[in-house]
Amino acid sequence: MKIDMTRRELLELIGKTTLAASLSAIPAGGEAAPMFNGHEVILDGQGKILPWSVPNRNAYDYFLRLRWDFIKTKVPNCPGPAPRSSYPQYYFYCAFWDRNGKLEPDTWMNDVAEKVPNWFESARLYYAYTGDTTVMTIVKKLVDYTIDHGTSPSTFAWPNFPYTTTNAGDMEFRGFTSSKRFALHETQAGYAGDMGLTYYRMYLYSGDKKHLTAALNVANTLAAKVRTGTSTQSVWPDRVVMDTGKVTAEYGAHWAGCYMLLDQLMKAKLGDADAYRAAHTKVRDFLLQYPVKTGYWADGHTDADVNSNTYKSNTAASNFTLALFDYPELDPDWRTNVPKLIKWTEDYFVFRGAPGEPGTQWGANIVGEQDSFLFKMDYQTARYAAECARWYAVSHDDAYKEKAYRSLNWVTYCNKPDGQGNESPLSKNISNWWSDLYGECPRMFYSAFAGVPEWAPTGENHVLYSDAVLKDVSYGAKKVQYTATQRAGTDYLRLAFRPTHITLAGVRLSLLPDLGVKGYTLRSLGNGDYAVNIRRMEGGQVVIQ
């Protein structure tokens, strides 16, 4: 199907029934439509951005499929020598440059602990959404390689702990030393916690005890090293040299993954429950007492040597905000704090930016990354959209739905027609990061679907989002089934049929007006489609028919 088309061809494809409305999007006077990242920009009658792909109702679905298709079919292998040359570029490099149609690796570094957790989340959500197991095979190989080649020895002061970075091209991960920013064996504790969470969630999918052991090792080290956080020393040091234990940055706020790792292990009754509980309490208390109140969500990402208790990063704040929708117990005042956190992003990373880059484009808020890197990014914009969409589902405030919609529409223009992503189409001389484009960005669309199921394709069956890792996913015309591997949680679906029979572990669930207890809710989306939310109090096989 031809997708990157002229505006006139688009109108002909959409059809006469929408011709009048679509013509209103053409600039007055018949001047040429604006171009952005190789696409004609499609605008509505208010001059606000619409997705570039058609049909419009499937634009987000098409975006997600394009990005995974690119990973499956279009990524070149690493430059030699062997055996490195037998691995795809994303194994050992942070990013790529498009040099006249040839993808060449960016030799800056390898952001292991940003890439692996985000790719896992993107893969497991895409698998739940489509039933496509090939993406889980891809990410399992990446996780296994990282455990085998990127874990500290048991003799280190921080033992059996993940390396969060390494030099570009390194096949053994030992830290990002080539820039002289970091020491050998230096790691970021918060990102290592993200790795531990990924190892545990991969175990839930694979059943491989190797993954569970790796996760428990991370949790055990975190529990052993926890401290009471203050305004200058966070609950764990942001950065540490693992062999000696030397702290190189005292304060950070990237701790949502650590909280979730400890929380999920405790609920599954795995590991040292007492030690995990103490660490779990301290990380929650630190987050609520300091960054939630001060706004100092310090996190320099894995390649920045930030050492500050007043630095700000949108990723750290966004991770916390998104966690609140699945872990509301993390913050008793989450309903008050979520809109404040969204405004914080707008104040610091939408309306503040790199010179010459707008905060809003064609009605879409576009979002920067951190204090020292304010360039507008596709994945940060997708993060913001996900937060707004989830908050819309809670608040029913249409302003947040509109913000999410326009920002996601803008993100679709960051895809070329073949699925090659462009990290920052507004910026120059910025390479395209594997972690951002193919992990963080696409995974946010599923949270947006959870908030607004109307944005998923019509006439199709999909698990839109679940915080739980799902297995055994299968789709039929009038039946969907899967196995939830975690106990309590909510699963969000869009179905092309009205379910009359939903069971969990063989027990029929009740249709409810809301999800205060176990059961499910049902809302008509029109034309025979339904939004279904299922509240589980245990894991097991879910059958919807």
C-alpha cells in the first residue's frame, strides 16, 4: 500500500464522505502543505496536526508495526571483526546515523540499561497486543547476552549487579570509559534497578531460573546498600564504582524501577521479604519527601556525568508518574500530584527548549529530555502523551485527551515509511538512539491506548495494555485468551465483539459498574466494538468469548 502520498491522493483515498472536512486542512490559497521529516503534514480544519498515515483510525497501530518490522528486517549487523559482526548493531552501539541510506553505528557509547528494559517493555506489550512471539525471542536473546556479559563479579563491593553502560563496540560490558566521564566498573544504581525488574519480568515470561536469579541478585544488592534518603543523598547513590564501592554521585531520582522490582518480588513471595520491605519503604519515602515536593528529578541518563541534587530530567519524573497509574499505593496523593507532574513537564521541557526549537508545533506539545539536553525528542513527546492519556481516563478532562492526541500525531512523523525512526526531526547533528526509538517511544502508545481505547484499530481484537507480563496470547474472531503471570492487576482491551463470558483461572467474572473489586467493565465504542477492562486479584488464564 502506498502511504507517503500527496495531499490530493490522500483525499481520494479517504473518499468523498470526508472530502469536505479534509479539504479544510489544505492551507488557504492552495499553497503547498508544510513538509516534516519527508512527509506532507496533514492538518485538520483548525490547523492542528493529524497522523501522516492512512487510514487515520489505524495510524498508531501502523506506527508500532512499522517500528518492529524495521527491527526484524532492516537492521544491519555490527562492523567487524568477528564475532561482533554476527550481531545486529543494536547489541553494541547506542545509536545509528543514516549516511545516504546506509545505517552506520554511532560510536559514542552503548546505553545498555536504557536499551534493554525499554526494549523488553516494548516487546512484551507488542506481543500482548498482537500475539507475535518473534519480538519476545529478539528481546530474550538481548537480555541473556546482557546477563552473561554485563554483570559484576560476586567479589565486588556491589556484587552480581548490572553494568549500565559500556563503550561502543565492546562485547564485554565494563562501563563507559572512552569519553573519560566515568571510571571502569562505574554503574548507575537506578538504571541497574530497571535491569533487575526486566530480568524478573523476563523470568515470568520464560520460566528460566537464570532470569530469576539475576533479578534476585539485583534486589539483594539494592537491599544491602539502601540508606535513608535526604535532599543531598538519595536512597541509593546515583552512581557508584562497583569494585570498590566508591560513590561518584550522591543524589538521583530515577528509582521507580527499583520500587517496582522490590514490590513485585515481595508480592510473589520471592527473596528476602524483610530486607526488600525495608528498602521498598525507604525508596517510597524518599520519592514522596524530596523529588515530588522539590521537582528535582535528577537523572543524567546513562551517558551524562551529572552530580547534582537540583538537576531535572523528564525521564525520571515520567517514570514515576506512569508508575502511579499501576501502583497508586506508591503515592496516597497521586490524584493531586499527577496533574502537577504533567505541568512540571510542560514548564521545564515543553515551554523551555533548545534555541530555535518550538515548544508547540501544529497544536502538539513536544518535549525535551533533561536540563543539559533540551532538544525535542519523539520518545519524550510519546511519554508526555501517555501520561496525558492515562490522566484523561481518570479525570475525564478533555484537555488532556487533546494534548495526548496531538503529541502522538506529531510522533508519527518521526517514522519514515519503512519504519526507520528519526530521534529528533527538529534538531541537527543528533543521532538516532535504539533505546529511544525502538523501546521508550513505542511502549508509550500502549499506555495511551489504555487511557483512550478509541485510538486502537476498529473492528479488531487487542490487549491494549497490562502492567502484568502476559503469556500464551491468542486471538480469534470471537475469542481472546492469555495467561496473566502476576497476581493483582488490570488488563485493558478493545474487542470487535461483545463479550458474554469472561473467566479467570476457570472462574467466571462478573460485569461491574466500576473496577473496585474483581470483575470487568464494558463500554460500547460503537459499530460493534467494546472497551473491556478486567480487574484481576490473582494470575491465571483469562478467556474472553
